[in-house]
Amino acid sequence: MSNSLKVVIDFIVLAILYTVVFFNRWKTKGKSKLLVNTVMYVYISLVLYVTLMPIVVSLPFIFNHP
């Protein structure tokens, strides 16, 4: 599986998590809260992508190195 496909799958999971869990909760609190929380969710997702996802992707191959 190519690396870009793994990244796309991770972002799809994050998008599903956002729509199923967070969007309905935040939508009831008003548009300004929805906007702020959505921007913060995107920011945290990108920080996790930069810091943790390279580690998670390499975990299956941790014992398969030269």
C-alpha cells in the first residue's frame, strides 16, 4: 500500500469522526462556536499528522529493517 493512500485513509477516518461525533454537538452551540471548534479540530489533526502519523505508519515495519 502506498504511503499517500495510507495518509488519505487516515484523513478519511478523521473526517468521519468529525461528522459523526463532533459536528452535531458543535452545531447546536452556534455558528461561531462551530467555526472555532472546526478550525481547532483541523489544526490538531494536522499537528498529529506531522508528529504522530509517520510513527504509526512505520510501526508495522519496525522489526523488518536491515
